[in-house]
Amino acid sequence: MDDSTLTLAGHHAFIGMGFTERTEAFDFNVALQEHAKYDKQYLKFKLTLLPGMRSVGRSLPKGSFTLSLPRITVCDREKQSK
């Protein structure tokens, strides 16, 4: 079975796409190849490095971070645009 088939529970389907320009087809093919390469690299990373790594909690404790934003009203925006 080649890369142009989709396998699901023993069945497969061929997926076809048409492009009006050759460059669009080329760009799409390159994007698919890059995605497949990324998936392969991620899977390799996940299988080799992640099982030996210990999970580290990097979240902030609840209530330790606040963010204050100035309130801007419609009147304030009109003043700024003048």
C-alpha cells in the first residue's frame, strides 16, 4: 500500500485532489512532505526521550499572578482618534 491510500479497519480509499496550477500542486505536496517529516521526528523524539524524562510542573500557583489592563471605552477611542 502506498502513501496515497487511507487505511481504516482493513479498508482503504484513494484520495484525489486537483489543482488549476502546477505550482499549487507542488506547494501542497511539499507541505504534506514537511508534515510527514515533522510527524516522524516527533514520534522518534517521543519514543526515545520522553519515557525517561520526569514530568515537571511549571504552572504558577493559583493566585500568584494577576494582570491589570486599562479599561478603554468608546469615548476614550473617539478621543484618541481626534
